[in-house]
Amino acid sequence: MSIMRKKIVAGNWKMNLTKDQSLELVNEISKNVDNLSEETEVIVSPSFVNLSSVVDSTSRNKKVQVAAQNMHFAENGAFTGEVSAEMLESIGISTVILGHSERREYFNEGSHLLTKKVEQALEHKMRIIFCFGEKLEDRQSNNHFDIVREQLQDSLFHLNEVDWDSIVLAYEPVWAIGTGETASPEQAQEMHAFIRKLVENKYDDEVSNRVSILYGGSVKPANAEEIFSKPDVDGGLIGGASLNASDFTAIINAI
Ligand code: PGA
């Protein structure tokens, strides 16, 4: 059975790039992906302050989608410095990254909080790129499968099957993020197959075959093709290499 799952290459710009730099980069990427096939989706994720300008500059190019890197769980209120789903919606954002390991690690985002964010995003019919993955010590102690199972169970497995149409999974082993060390294609495939099986066991094979599972962690032009060639790897969430138009384009082309 051939499965049509969406291929996605998403660039997480993190806390990088000014407004002008963001516009320059997205314009360069837009030019490069003009002839890309329909099955592949390209996403860029600028900082909150630059989201609006990047959305405006991509509005004529449907090939590049724009995502937020985070959002708050509440509808609105006294949460100084935070950004709501409604605000994102109002500027044309319908995809949000949640659960990135940097949010978990530096901003104490745990599964209880992330579950609330997931629910709020779904309430606003937003698509979620949900990130998760084990730390180095988890892998060294052979706990990586348990950790990943827990992260998914805690924040996503209470959702219904329809909700899963709005979920994109991003497996990002923490030890591979920004370190230059990537999971081998075999390690990525092994974990992605495990994740798909978890979803199948919880729901059914229709849900599990439909969900795109991205790999993230030091994906570069030199390793992208091999990682993306694995059957359960449906694309990537790219940090460092997404800040350079030609590297990011090469990674997109690798899919
Ligand atoms: P990296 O980051 O590609 O720089 O390792 C990936 C990520 O944090 O999503």
C-alpha cells in the first residue's frame, strides 16, 4: 500500500534575524521553491515580532507557509509578554510549534502546560508541530523509547482521531539539536517507526499512516537526503541550516 503523507520541511529560526534579514531570507527561499511539487510543504518560523511582515511577504507565494514558534494557553488576559492563539490567527498564522526542547529546558514547559497549549491551539483550529525527544542521558541509559512514549501519551494521546488531522510530529533528540551531531538515518527510522506504531496502537493505522513525522537535530544539506530517504521520516524541522537560503533550499530539494 502506498501512503500519501505530506512531506514537510520547516525552518525554525529561533531567536535570530531582524525584520530586514527575515524578509530577505524568506524572499530568497520563495524564489527557490517556486517549482516545488505539490506534495512538499515548506514552512518558515520567524520570531513573533517578524511574523506579520513575513506573512505579508509570502501572501502571494502559497508554497511557503509561516508558523509561530510558541503561544500561550490562555485566550487572553494578564500574561505580560505572551502571545495568544487569537492574535496569531488575526495575522494569518495557522500553524504553531509547541514543545520545542528549548522551551521545555529553558522555560520550564512541562507536559501539563503543553497539554493546555495543545488544547488551546486546537480550539483555534491551528495546526501543531509538536516537538519531543530524549536527552543524551536517556539514550545512554536506553530509556529513549520510554521517554518518547511518555511525552506523546502526556500531551497528545487524549485527543480524538479528528484532532490528529491537525498534528504534525517532530522527533528531535535533544543531544542532536544544534550540536552538529545527528541521529544516524537508522536511529531516526527506528524511532519514527516506533512512534508510528504507538499512534497505531492508540488509534488505528489510518491515523498512524496519515501523520507526518519530521526529524530534527543538525539536519544539513550533507545528511538530509539519507535521513529523508527513510520510509517513516516525512521531512525535517531545521534550525541552524534554515538560516541560510542555499542550505535550506538544498535540504528542501533533498526531499
Ligand atoms: P538544529 O535545530 O537544526 O540547529 O539542530 C533543530 C531544532 O531545534 O529544531
